[in-house]
Amino acid sequence: MNDADDSDGGDGRLLVGPEPAPAGFAALILERAGVPAHRYDRYAQVESPVGPLYVAHGRGAVTASAAVEWYDCPAGFEEAHRARTGRSALPVEKPPPGLLGALRTGRDRLLRYEFGPVSATQRAVLEAVRAIPFGQLRPAVWLAREVGGAVTPAEVLGAARANPAAVLVPTHRLCLADGRPADCGLPSGFARRLREREGVDEERVDRLVRAGACLLGSATTRIFCYPTCAHARRITGRHEVPFASAGQAGAAGFRPCLSCRPVTVR
């Protein structure tokens, strides 16, 4: 036999190497041993519209998520989780309640998160990101306004790049002041897949950026929006009125959309 896990016991019997324990076995052992659940997390591998994900959870909250393709094996995710949180993550079969619905719809409002060792500003940014609608982009300055206080666009983007719950917390919906998708800490191809799955028309956004526009008005309604706003996506080409700033749009007699609530970004 050439299989490294099989051998001959010397009497003609085939000896087979140990099989890995089933998912959930380690967590069950710790539970029966009386180890408190807050001492460790669980994680499940689940399917998503952009490929399989590892999702860790504990104490009723999601503590991490990452694409399976980013790691050579589950141990890589476990090690990264332990390095960030100081807690072990044990494999289980059952995902946390609400997760599958969030992955299906792209809306995670029913999930609760425990982001671990992040600053209060980072936590506020990550919570605010969750308000960006499915399939839409918002500039970092917009999110800074939502967070309030003295948070800067640079701090917004820094918090996005440190997002421990990729895909679920949609930092891929952040953009730069000119409308281009921002570096959200994800591999560029993966972030683009997320946006494509949500129907973001990056070619349209790029066309407006090259024209020097980051906002789009409607000649019929006299309302201006962010280009990926649900209302802006309904503006036909002949009725599009591009603007370089909210101030320019206001000076032209256009009023801001009450849905996406654009701010001056230049």
C-alpha cells in the first residue's frame, strides 16, 4: 500500500489511521467537562453567494467571518482567530441563528456582533457600515457623518480595513470621495465579486468618475443622489445630470435625495 495513513499490521490486517473528529465533537467535550462557553468560540463553514465562509460565533454574537479560500485549511482560520481574540474557535455544524438569511439577502440587521479588541471608534464605524443599503456605495465622509463626533474619513477607511466580519459587515460598500470603490481590506477581486453580486454597476460609476462627477441628478425630478442609490439607478441616460459636488447640485436648483442623503464630498 502507498497510502501513508494505511499500513500492514504484520499479520495481513490493514491498519487505518485515525479519522478526524466530527464537527462539534470538541465543543461537546468541553461542554460536558464544564468549561464555560465564554472561554471559546464556535465556527461553522457555510455557503454564501460568493463562496464558502468560515463564521465564528459565541455568547450569542458573530465574532468573525472570512472566506474559506483565504486559508489553506481550517487550522489557518482557527490560528488567525486565536491571534486576534485570544480565544480558540472550535468547529461545529450548526451556524448561528439568522446567519443563513443574512447571507441570502445581504441584510444582517438581525445579527449581533462582538468585534473583539477594537477601539470605540472602530466599533462605531463597523456598526454604521451596516446601514449602507444592499447594492449601494457610500463615501467615507458620509459614514463619518453617520458616526458623528470627530471621526474622519481616514479613520472610517482604517476601521473598514480591520473589519473582522468580512462579507457580513459590508465594508465593501464604502467608496472614495470621487465615487470609486474604496480599499476595504479585502482582496480586490473578492470585493468586486461582492459588489457584482449586489448589482453595483461599477462601469457606470467609473464613467461618472472619469467625467469628474460623484453625484447624479435627475432632470425630471430635480433631485440628486449618489450614483448607486436605488433612485439614481432608475434615471435614464438622457435625464442624467452629473455633478461634482452637492454644492454644485444645489446651485443648479437640485435638492438632495431623502433616501441616500448625499453630503458635500468635494
